[in-house]
Amino acid sequence: MQYVYPVVSRRAGGLSIGLNLSPTARCLFACVYCQVAGEMNIKSQKREQEIDIPQLESELREMVCMVVSGELFQDEIFRRTPTNKRILRDIAFSGDGEPTLCSQFPEIVQRVVAIRAERCPETTKLIAITNGSCLELPSIREALRIIQTNNGEVWAKLDAGTEEHFRTVSRSSLPYEKILSNLVSTAKEFPIVIQSCFLSLRGITPSVEEVRAYITRLREIADAGGTIQRVQVYTVARQPPEPWVRALSDGRIDEIAATIRRETNLVVETFYSR
């Protein structure tokens, strides 16, 4: 399949069907932990490739049928999936780059909403995974609103509490303040889930000051009237292309999560490297 892929997702808690809306890996970030971008800024140089929407719809319908019928789990790759993970948890707008950069994103959302209603269990969520770079666009905001009203969630990235750390991790030329502003304005309109990847960079783990600054950013969203549904604290699960990027230990992830809970009273989920 060109656009649709199944994955047993640790954050979904089961089977997630991903929609790759960035076949050319187009993105405005080049994150140090990204499995797609082997070199800095390589993704941001890619041009958009038009999505064949009828083909995407056909692939999605076929994949939903394979998951719901159990056919997918006859495949060698998925045969060992535990029974409690063989549940279609969500359909995720994601892929090799930033899905909201796709000019067809609003139309695709409408098509996927229809397929979900037609083919999927009622509990199946719609998930938009975004780095927040395009959240200010009216067309994107409206598409996300549609996702929200169809048992959906917006998972927005926030990997840094300071401008310096943002530059180091995202390797993006976008203003850090723009990302923060986009998160605030979106969270004021509907609840968002914050995704945060904490790493060891060249042997240095996140400092107390950086974690404190990160928590301040979360508070700023809430103080501005935004709603954070929950925070996902995780680290890399596979070795990134950059050899100096490493996963944090389970204990350090737990420490960071506990600090966030204590200082913000937010719901915090943890995901480890294994």
C-alpha cells in the first residue's frame, strides 16, 4: 500500500492505522530523533506530492477490513500480536512528514470521517499527529475541529521548554514562539494532547532547568485558557540515525513525568524505550 500502514502502537495501546500524507517526507522540522530524516533539513527541501485520494480511500477500506476480520494477524509480521492488542484503536493522520502541510488535508479528513462511520467500530478514534507548525491556518483548524467532533484527538508536539533546546532538537528555522502561540490558540478552541520526546543528547540528559522551563510552557497554555487533555512523556524506541541521540532510562522518564504531574496536576502518560 502506498498511503496506508498498520502498526501496533505503544501510545495507541493497540492497532493503529496510519495515513501517510507526506510520501516525500515534507516537513518544516528535521528532528534529531526522526527515523525518516537522515540529515539536517533534508525533509524541508522536499516538495509536496499530490495524494491520490481514491486510492487512499480504497487502501483504508481494505486495511480496516483486514484488521476487523483478523486477516491482518495471519501475516507473519503481526502473527505474534497479543490478543488484547488486536483492537483497532485509531486511524492516525501522520506519515513520513508533517500531515498538515498536505494541501489536501481538509478533504482527506472529510473522506476518512465517512469511512470511519461506515466501516470502523464506534470506539475507533481519529488522531491528528502534528508538530504544530500549521495550526494557525483556518483550513487546518477547521479540519482538526471535524476530527475532534468525530471521536478524535489532536496530538501536538512540544519537545522543548526553551528556544535553545527547541533549535537543538527540532532543527527548524520556524520561530519557537510561533509553535507556542499555535498550541495556545488551538488548546483554547478544543482540548489537545501534548507529545513530548525526552532524550539524551551527546550523553547529556535534560537538565532541571530545561524540565522546569518545559513545565512553564504547559502552565502558559493553561493560564491562557487552553485545555491540555493529557501529556505523553516518552523517549526513542529505536536507535535514531544520529548516533549521539540516545533513549532515557525508564527511571529518568518516570522522574520527569512525576515532576510534571506534581507541578501541573495534568494527566501524564509514560512510554519507555522498550
